[in-house]
Amino acid sequence: MPDRVEALEKDESEYVRRWKPDDLCDLDRNESWFSDMAEQGLFVDHFTRWSVWFKRGTPQKTRYRMDVLSRALTEDELALYDSCGWHFAALHTEEGFRKDICYYVFRTDENAGVPELHTDPMEQAKSLKRLHGRLRRDVFLMLVFMAVVFWDLLMPGRPDLRFELLVTGEEPVRIYWVLFGLLETVNSLRGWLNIRRLRKRLTGGELLDHHTDYRKAHRRYVVISGLKMLLVGWFLTVIVAQVILLISSNNVLPLPETADFPAVRLEELYDGTLAESGVSGELHHQWTTAGAEIDEMRERANEAEANSILELCTVSIRLPFDWTAERAFAALLEIGWYKGSVGYYRMGEIAPVETNLVDEAWAAAPGTDNDNQLVLLVRDGRRIVMTFYLDRTNGDFDDPVEAEVFRDRCTERLLPMLAQKLEG
């Protein structure tokens, strides 16, 4: 058997490459396509993963036939085919778990008067049995894969996934596998149905139509392949963007004198005297691949007289659209916690706040379930602002009534200031 790749490397001008417009298992349509290409002076020479290589020659009417075998033919067997008038043209082998599938392509002159390669349709149907079983198994495996991929996305009790998808952008990879898996499932199903169609015809005693129209099927295959290539490009873009954002984002910055995002400062909120050491803290800033801008500011100080701890953490999320902010906020309320740059913020028993200052506001009194912090969540337009306030001058709020009074007092003070900053 000649070394086709070696011949190609010697003189590339003799060869023309065409992207595979269909799976090789679509036997009758490929035979028809190969014959049409021969009339243009292009004769099948060898296959690569994504393409078919044709060798230039004198245009002529040529019959092509494909044979599907579970092993490679010997030189003597190829010589037998040749003596019957069917000359070897190309071979493509698909490796399998147990046995390989070998696609052999033979050709002969249209006017040679050579009998058909397969004269018994029932025998040809038997030769496709192994390929039919493998393609059916591939469809089953793809359906199992899609069930696994869809499992988390379809579970109603996973608002954290919705939040990740809308805000942090860590879920595009999952979406990629969903879409790519769908296309692969469609392609696997298409190949299995093709062989099923051919076997049904053969077992019914009909020979294959070697001049069947292939153009419509080829267009469908090209569309699916094009979508897969676009998905691969999108996936690579997302990965590169995530790497760039990982390197350049989430910068730890000093506390700004004036924040360029809506945030009430500790000195504004605390109605008392701070220690001479003043306010310390840091600012974390990042962009996400979902298009969200996240600022997380942590401020710490001590009360002047009792030297008790005061801490104010503000997380501001600006999303691309109002509707994404609305859905992300709803998911956040269901989750009941937020993963910040240095740990988790727990919200506790959150309850709605009646207000017309912002689109939506929820608050929770300090308690053991939220690390004794006042929690205020606000959504306004495409902004989500989370405020977590710890005031140790009031102890651990063991009395729920005192905790609720503190919540209401702080909310009445904090919410108007935050709403004014959101307007600005």
C-alpha cells in the first residue's frame, strides 16, 4: 500500500484538500460526492482527521464504493479486490475500545463493466452491524454525558450556580460543555440514523443508491461543524480572558479617600468617636468574564472609649444589564451567603425592607447565624450593594429584640445615604 502522506510531502501541488463535508459512515452520499469530484479531475487519495485529500488527474467518470470492515485487509486481499476491477483508493481507520472500524474506498472506471462490489444487500447489511452498534453506543454515551452536564443546571435548588453564571463568570465553561455536548449529540445521532437508514434499506433487499443527492446533508453537517468551531473559539477566548483577569484583576488596593462606587464609609455610619489610630483596611477590585465589576471594601477601626471593634464591609457589583442584576439578586437571597475575597459573608435571617429609595432592599439583624453583623442588601438598576456592619460596642446581641432595634436604627440611617450614592 503506498504511503500517501509521504507522496503528499514530496509534491503538494498534485493534491487538493477539502474539509470533510460529512461523516464517513454516510456511505452512499460520500460515494456520490467522490464520483462528482472525479468528474472535476480530483480523485480520493487519503484522509486526515478533518479533511479529504484528492489527487489531481484527468477528469473522468468514476465509480466509488466504500466497504466497512472490522480489520485491515492484507496485501493479498487487496490484490483480490484489484483483480476484480476494484482498485484501492483510500483507507481511514477509527480506533475502538475492542475492535477498529476500517473504511475502505475503492474505485473503478464508470465504463469498465465491473460487477458491483456488493451484490448481496443482506451481506452488506451484516457488514454494517458492528458500525451500527458502535454509533448507537456513542449516542447513548453522549446522552449520559448530557444528563450529567445538565444535572446541576436543572436542579432547582442550586441558586449558587445561577449567581456564578450571572456575576462571577465562572460558569461559561459549563455552558460551553452543554452547547458542545448538544452539537456532538446531534452529530452522533445523525451518524447512527444514517447507518440505520442504510441497513434498513439493505435488509429490505434494496441496493444502495450510489448517486444519491448529498448536498443538503453536507450543508447540515457543515453548519454543525461551523458551530462547533465557533464554540471552540469562544471557549478559548473565555479561557484567555479568565487568565488575563486573574492576573490583572482582584487587585488589593489601599482605601480610597473617595470611592468611585456606591459605598457608605465607616466614619459616616458610626455615630460616635473613633480611636486615634483611625480607619484601616483595603479595597479589592476585579472584573469578571460575565462583564461584572466587583469592588469589595473592608474598613476596620476601634471605638475610642471602650476600644471595641468596628468593621464595615461593602461589596458593590455592577452588572451589564438591569435584568441580570435582578436575577442575580434573587439568587443571592436564596443562597444566603456571599463568597468575598477573604472569606464568606453570611446573611442570616434576611427580610425585605419597605422603601421607595431603591428598587429593592433586604436587611438582617446581627446574630450568631451571620457573625453578629448587620446585613443590608440593596439592588438598584444594575447595581447590587451588600453592606456588612460589625459593631462590638453593643456586645453579641444575645437579645433578639435588641438586635432588631439595632437593625432598624442602622437601616434607617444607612439606606438613605446609600440611595444618594447610587443616584450619584
